[in-house]
Amino acid sequence: MLDIERLKPIHVTDLIRVGRDNDGGYIIPKSIMLKSKSLLSYGINKDWSFEKDFNSINPKSKVHCYDHTLTFFSLIVYTFKSFLGIIFRSLTLD
């Protein structure tokens, strides 16, 4: 049975932002992140900035990402659109 008395907030002083601003990032204790051996991430959609930053800060960790909404086709379309965007921006900025 769950001991509800143990579920109390703790004081944390080493919070850092990991990932991009808004929905892609989170504020977590750096000490916990550095002790982590792995990260399970569910529902990343197309923003894996948190997982990328997590792995760059703790390169020994293994990051496992899962999202049931992504399909191979949706990734191909996203990659193609990103590629076209890069070409368009490079042509308009020069």
C-alpha cells in the first residue's frame, strides 16, 4: 500500500531548464539529472529538444523516446517540409 505520508514536497536548489522554451522544455534538478542512467520520454511529437539537451548534459545516459502518433510517413513529410524550409530561407536571405 502507498504510504501517503512520504509524499511531501522537497526543497530543491539546483533547478535548471532543459529543452527549449514553452512546451518542449522542463525545469528539473540538475543533481538528479546527472545521477540518471536513462530517460524514458513519452509523447515527444516533433520536439525532442528536452531529450537532446538532457543527453548533452548527461552523455552517459541512455534516452528512449516513444510516441505512438508518429508514423514513418509523417516523419518523411516533416523532413521534406523542413528541407524545403531550409532551401527557401537560404534563397531569400542571400
